[in-house]
Amino acid sequence: QFEFAGVLSLFDPPRVDTKATIERAQEMGVQVKMITGDHTAIAIETARRLGMGCTIHCVSEMREAPESEEAFPQDGMNNKDDMILAADGFAEVLPEDKYKIVEVLQNSGQIVGMTGDGVNDAPALKKAEIGIAVQGATDAARAAADIVLTEPGLSVIIDAMIMSRKIFQRVRNYCIYRIAGTIQLIFFFFVAIFFRPDKAFSDTSEKNFRLGVLPIVLITLVNDACVLTISRDNVKPSKDPQAWQLKEVFIVSAVLGFTAMLESILLLTIGFTAGDMHEGSALAHVFFKNGQASYANIQAFMFLNLCLSDFITVFAARTRSWFFSRRPGIALCLAGTGACLTTTFLATTADFAGMKHIDARTAVLIWVYVIIWFFIQDTLKIGAYWAIQKFKIVDRQAYLDLVKTKPKLKMDAAQTRKFSQNIRKSMGRRSSVGHEFGFKNVFSYSRRASAARYKSIDTKMYRRSNRLSI
């Protein structure tokens, strides 16, 4: 015979820094979901204490949810994919359920990070793009994870996110600058071959304007040595999850590159008016003494212009706003200054590859000309970013707003469907390179397919409501 002696309460609180970590992750546009083997009531209470949403489902609801994409809210049920996308977590899960949840999130186009410490977490840790084994995790979890935490707490995950976003910004800035520089040089030399030196200068029989191999190699080498320092540039991590927005990258690169190319073509035109077979324009008198120059002088003239305009473009490519809105890294400043001064010294003192040096006055005027055009280039860049945001060519704010305004209270079936639909629309295949180029069959979902699917769902719901009202 037993006698009731009392109740022993057990409490397994979250880690001390967990709530702050979740709040910072949500501010950075990251959806946080809880996947636990505990009872649903315990999971909901834990989520409430941590400031998460309370749309926590028992995993049995997910198993019973229909697989069909044509399923719609009926009797409080959603299809499996909608339920997983909108949920704040699942309780009473088994290892295969964790794997399924990660798989569905990945198929929807999201990058998934997973934390765990046990053997049962290993399959999901391996499946996720970023598997994180917390301090004290089993050997199986450590082996399956990409990151292993060696100290208690989860706040280091935020530090890793900030670091990765800084790295992404530097790589993105490098790509924009590299594409812009390539556009400038390729299209400049393509247009320049139509200029006829033999029609403007009596000291040459060249039928096309060109630079020697050595000057072009110098432009490339000094350029590459300078831009390597962008890996240590001072950048600001983005407030939203990063993805390769190729449309934005190419638009901005084209604006920077074609502006620099136009500037060089105009200067080449001015240089050709200084030939001894022309009278010399007013602008030629500004750049050259007596408004006259030889063909070899014009080659050095354009060599310095291409070097300066190419190098200085990196300071416009590295920011979304004005170039002075964020201080560049010390290494980048020193490398850029050294590259510009070196090429200026060569253009004003050395005669090589058929070029004849220009005087210091002409070099100073080229500097002034390039800087004026740099301000024009930076202004056009800001206009390009404004147009991209205004016409929503790339809409990164919608996803961030959706994550931040997600209801904390438990969502019903209709709210779940609406939220999952909005998530897909706001993502817009953010992580899909194929979608950027229109290959919409690369993944199982596309925006057009989703729109057609939900239009069909709404039509079915409308017809059902009409039958019920009759």
C-alpha cells in the first residue's frame, strides 16, 4: 500500500543566454524554430518564456497532414509543407521527423541551420546546411556537425552569423568591382579601335588606337594587387539574410563600368583633338601645352586615365550609399594610394612600350578629371540602388518585415496558409541562381507555381463556402 507523500517538481530551464540569442537572431531576419522531444505543453511554455511564437504542433499533426500541394485549410488542417514553413516548432519528435522538417525547409529554398547534442540529432545535423553541435554534444553529433561549440551557451552563433555576413559583403563588393572593371576595359578598347591615329597624328601610321602589352599588364597587375586588400575592408553586416542577388550585382556593376568607360572615351576624344593634324580644341589646350601632343603622349595620357579610373572605382563599389558613408579599411587605402601614385610616377617619368611620358601639369588635370567623373559615377550608383528598391527589382525588406511581425500567439489553419504563402513570395527564390536567370523548373516550387496553386486553393474555398451558404 502506497501513501501519497507529495509532489516533486522538475524544471529544466533554457540556457542563460538563449533568450537574448533568439531575439538577436530574429532581429537579423532569422526564423527560429524549436524541435524537441518534450511534451507539446512544455514546448509551448518554453517558447513563451523565450519570446518565440507559440505555433507549436505535436509531431503527430504533421504526420497526419496531407502531402498534396492542393490541400487547403479544412477542419483545422494544412498540408505538411505549409505547416512546417509557418510553425514555430514541433514537439514529441523522433529523429526521422527532424530530418523531414529540415528537408521541407530546404526544398522551399531556405538555408537551414540546426543545433543539437544527441545521437538522435545527427541525421538532421548532417542534412542541414549548417549543423551546429553544442558544448557537451555526443561524438555522433560532433561528427555530423559543421560547427562544434566548445563553450556553454549559444551566443557565439550570432557572432558567427555577423562574421559570415561581413565576409559575404566583402566578396560581393569584390565581384561588383571586378565586373565593373572588366566592363570598362573591354568596352573601352572595343570602341577605341575605331579611332584612327593616322588621321590625327603625323608621327604614326597606326590605323587603330592601342596600348602596348606592357602597359595593359601593368594595369592588370597593379589592379589585382590593390584589390586583394578588399578582404580586409571595413564593412557593415547586413541586417537581413544574405543571398546572391545577381540582378542587383549586374545592374550596379554595369552602371559603374559603363560610366568609367564613357569617361575614358571622352578623354580619348579630347586627346585626339590635340594631334598635329588638327587645330586643337579648347579642351585640348586645357590638358596640353599649346594644345598639341604626339601619339606617344596620348598613349601615356590614356594609360594614366585607365589606371586611375579603374582603381578609384573600388571606393564606389564597396558602399550602397555615398563612397564616404563608410570608412575604407587602412590596407585598402594604402594599396589604392600606392597604386595611383605608382602609375602616376610611371606616366610622368618613364618612356616604355612606345609611350612617351606626359608632364606633371597634364597628370594633375587627369586626376581632377577622374575625380569629377568619380562623383558622377557614385551618384549614378546611388540612383541605381534607388531604382532597384523603388521598382522592387530586388525586394529584401519584405522577408525581414514578415519575420519580425510574425504573430506570437498560435496561428490557426488559415493564418498558417497565409504566412507560408507570404514567406514563399517574399523569398522569391532568394537562394536560387537558376531563378535569377529564369530557370524556374530547377526546384520543386516556383513563384508562378505557388501563385497558381493558391489561386486554385482560394477558388475551391470560395466554391465550398457558396455550397455551405446555400
